[in-house]
Amino acid sequence: MIKEYTSVAEVTGPLMIVEKVEDVAYGELVQVTISSGEKRFGQVLEVNENNAVVQLFEGTKGIDTKNTKVRFVGETMKMPLSKEMLGRVFDGRGEPIDGGPKIIADKKLDINGLSINPFRRHHPEDFIQTGISTIDLMNTLVRGQKLPIFSGAGLPHNNLAAQIARQASVRGKKESFAVVFAAMGITNEEALFFQNEFKRTGASERVVMFLNLADDPAIERIITPRIALTAAEYLAFEKDMHVLVIMTDITNYCEALREISAARNEVPGRRGYPGYMYTDLATLYERAGKIRGRDGSITQIPILTLPDDDITHPIPDLTGYITEGQFVLSRDLHRKGVYPPVDVLPSLSRLMKNGIGEGKTDVFHNNLSDQTYSSYAKGRELRDLVAVIGEESLDELDKLYLKFADEFENKFVKQDLTENRNVEKTFDIAWNMISKLPKSELKRIKTEYIEKHYRKGADEESKGKLSRAVEVDGHGDVSMSSVSLNSSLASKGKKKRKAL
């Protein structure tokens, strides 16, 4: 028999302390009836001797400590699951909000779940083609990976996430695919964007949406991603589907964690966030992956809006330790009108090499990616140099690298919101850009690949000037901007001495 308590001692923020309780367990579901007759639900956060700390999902507003009745249900929070969830929209607690009927459960699972047993975890190795060049060539997404988007306020991370969800596919395979979308503290406008985007592209029938909006209780944000991941695990490991989980915004989730921590009077960690935030985030991220002997998989793309665009903030910092890389969006590229504004230099996919190469993409993929990265990085460095000494002080080779950086951003990175480039098209654009540099500069690509794919007619006029502007040392290395910079500074010094 479930016992009812009226011994609410204290209400602090989203928490309620109930005294003189018996046989109560951590994580147990709680039903609260306030004086008006309204029923609310919560979860046990802590049990200390005969006292229980309860977090209420709908908040504690209007609670009268004398007339509130509390019932501990005797089980943890479970999510009713069925394949009928596909195409449905739920609130942050898993209740339908699309006007449809409640889900008739095929199975009920604990929302807290467990991370995948490392022994049973299958190493991700299937290349996912997203149709976005900066991802497919430079930061390849692999099935079963967790790869967050580090963004900032006002940047088009939602557009990028929706485009990935719409275009993601495994080459040469037709398999059952689903998207689980979890929103935490987003605006109505953002929620409508995703709903309309999925409907417009005909993808809504394979999408399950869980929406905790900005005006919903902050405490509800703690359970929203767990409910969404439970649904994803059911579809992946019970129904053998390949599931892409998009979670936005993890920053709002962490703010809710901080709110609860402050209400419990816990000793704060960095910037006021709880010291256990790393462990808490790991309980979400580590639920992605593939299991040996199961056909399904879960691939995660969490979205983080960086406070003040600070990539060293605790939320992205801790996320980076747990996940397998990140896509970093650039405000500078966004100002230039480049979409998607993915900055490839700080971006990373640690599982990239497992999903590319012969039989998956192409044998030269890794070489081409390394060379493109290196050439773009050099072009970016030269931009800083030009700001100091001016472009006229550069030699012809430096100008080629400078031009390469501009072309990389305007032709390779930049693409239309609806443009779905296959990986062959991405390779073609990259080889065209690389071929405008001399062969002697392509030190990260094997000679056999250069001979086969180098575009021999590319920018011959610019290359012809290099014989007059570039010196080669005894080892065959090209002496570049250091020569031109020193000579430029020397000539400027002479002019100043003459003027004096």
C-alpha cells in the first residue's frame, strides 16, 4: 500500500523537503497534490535518514506546506514506448501535445537508462554522408558517434542541425532511419522552425520531438534529454533502427543543473556549476553508440551555445572531454555571409579515420583532408601578416595561399541551405582548389594520388611566376613568406633612413 505524507517541511526553489518518510529510494517517482487539488510530479533527489529531497518537474509555485499531500509511487520514472511515437510531438515530460492520443505502450523503460557496456560497445566505422563539405571531407561524422556543435547566440546552428537530420545517409544502404529531437529551454520560434522544417521536407513521419520551451519549468529540462534518449534506445536496440539524436540546448540543461545545485546549498564548482556536472553530462553522452549483435545505432549531435562565445567555458570544456570532437561555428564567417559557418581549424572528428578510406569514401580522403587543412591554415596566418605589412609585400606563393583561403571559404565551405553535395562533388571541389598550388607544396598527399587527381591546367599563369619569386633550398623545401617579409622590412627601413 502506498503511504501518503503531509509532512512537507520546506520548499526551496524547485525543491521540496519531506520529513519522516519510510522506504524511499533515490530516483523514485513522486506524486504531489497541492491544496487546490492540482497534481504535480517529481523525483527523489536525495534521501537523508528520514528526510527526502524532491525535485518537482512543474515547479513549486503555489505549494502550501501544511495542506500538500505527497505520495512516493515506489518506482522510478518510466517512459511508455512504441513505434507509434514516430511522427508525434511530446512535451518535456513525455506527454503528447500534438492533439493525438496517448501512446499505447509496447514497453516501458526507466528514463535514467545506462551507458553502453564498453565490452559490448561496437566501434563506430560507418561513414555518414551529410551533404555538407566541411563535415564530409574535414570532420567526418561516423555512425554511433557523439559529435556536438559549438555555437553562439545568433549563429545558424539550428539550420545546420536540421540540414544534417534531413540529408544524413549511409552510402549504398537503405535502412530504417529515425530522428529524435530533444529541445531544452528553446523559444517557440525555434520549436516551430524545426517542426516546419521536418514537415516541409517530408521527414516528420520519422521524427519524434520532445519540447521543453523557454517558458516551461526549468527543472523539467533535467528529464527531457533522458526521456528522448530512452525513446532513441528503444527505436535503436529494440526496433533495429538507426537513430540520430539532436539535443538543443545543452547550455540550458546545465543552467538547470546549476539552479538545482544552488537550491540544495551545494558547494559550487567552476562558475557556480556543480562539481558533478562532468559526470552528469557523461550519463547523457555515453548513451550513444552501437552494441555488438544489434543492428541499430544511436548517433548524437548535441548543440551548445557558448556563453560569450567562450570555448573554454565549463560546459564546452567538459563536453569536449566526453565526446569525440566538435563542429565549431565561426561568427566571423557568419558575418561574411558564409553558410554553414563551420570553422574547420578548431573543429575535429576523432573517429574520422575509422569511417573513411578505401571501400568507404576514397583512398586519398585522409591525405586530401590533411592537405586542405594545412593550406587553409597557412592562408589564415598570411591574412594576419597582411594586416601588418600589406599584401604588396607578399611573394607570389604567399598570394596563392591567400587566394586559397578565400576560395576555400567562398566555394568549399559556403553552400546553400538546401544543397546536398555527395562526397564525390566535395572531393572534386577540393582537388580543384589544391591544384592551384604547385605540386611541390602538396607534401601531405602521396605522389600517386597527386599524379592521378591533380588538375594540370589549373592557374598556370600564377604558377609560372613562382620560378622568379621562390627560392628552393638544398633539401627541396620552398622558402616563402620569411624571405619576402625580411626583404620588405629591410626596404622599408632603408626608405626611413633616407627620409631622416
